[in-house]
Amino acid sequence: MNKPKESSAAPCASSGDTIPKFPEWARLCSELRRRVCEPLGRVIFVIYFFTVVVLLGGIGWLIPLCRLCLLNDKSALSEVPSAASAFFLALLAGGLADIVLGEDSGSDTSATPTPSKGFTMFALGFSLLSVPLAVVGIQRSHLLLAYIASTAGLALGLFLWWVLNADRARWHDEPPEAISAAGGSTTVDLEGTTEGLIT
């Protein structure tokens, strides 16, 4: 009588096609993907990001960059990476404060998904990585390294700002409630009880 063949699958392999081998990493990737893609469809979020965060918030490093590129001002060559480093550090410091104090503290968060612990640790870990990037970015003895570090830190800071603010209720421009023909809201619960009704 033939013995049944033993499975050669790895111990950590999933038992089904729909179950990932590493579910926590899969949840983190899914949450990151959602936080990156969903805000693209929100008008307020996208306009605020590019006008307020990037242009107005980054004016301190955009001015020396314009002086260098448009006016060929060589004195701005060493100012760009240090100014960019200060900018992305401010972005990440604000993100860290939101993580520590809690997102949307003091406001109605009933419709705001709570970030997972994995996502919180991801944001904290990558925020801490910005410190050595800023240290390299503000030094002026090796400008090439300073530009590489400040560019990487700038991309990291803007990315983390995007994903950390993706679920904020303030960025949701919800349409007005549909009003019924009778002049009332169609989503308001009716008052009273069914006690005494014959069914």
C-alpha cells in the first residue's frame, strides 16, 4: 500500500491561494497603497498638497533653487540642500507629532480609519531615517552628498506627509445630503417606537 506523499511546502507557506505568507506585511502594503492612491481623487487634498505644502511651505528652499537655476547665482549652490533639509525635517516633525498625539485629536474621527500599528511603526521608522539625511544635507564640505541626501529626504518627507494625512476627515469634500421631496433629509432616523403597532 502506497504511503501518501508528504507536502514539500515551506513551514511558512500559506494553506490557500488567498492567504498571504506574511499577513502583517500584506496588510501594511495594502494600507500604504490605499493611502497613496485614494487621495488622488480628492480635489482639496491635492490642491492643498501642491500649493500650501510644496509651494508655500517649501518657499525657503525654492527661492535659492530659483536663484541658482534661473539667475545662475553660484552663492545659492550651498543654500539649496540645507534649506531643503530644514523643510523636510519640519514636515516629518509635524508627522511625528500627529502620531504621538493622535490623528485629528479633538475632532470627530468616527469616519476616520484608525491607522494600524504596523503603519505607525513604518512612519516612525522612516521619520527617524530622516535625521542622518538632514545631517548630511546641511553640511557644505561635500555638496554632492548634500544634494543627494537632501533630495532623498525631501522625497521621503513629502511621501510621509501624503500617507499620514490621507485619512484626515478635513480633506473629504462630501456632497450635500440628498433632500427628499417632502423637504427632509433621507438619512435621518425616524423618532418613536413600534410599541403598540399590530403586525
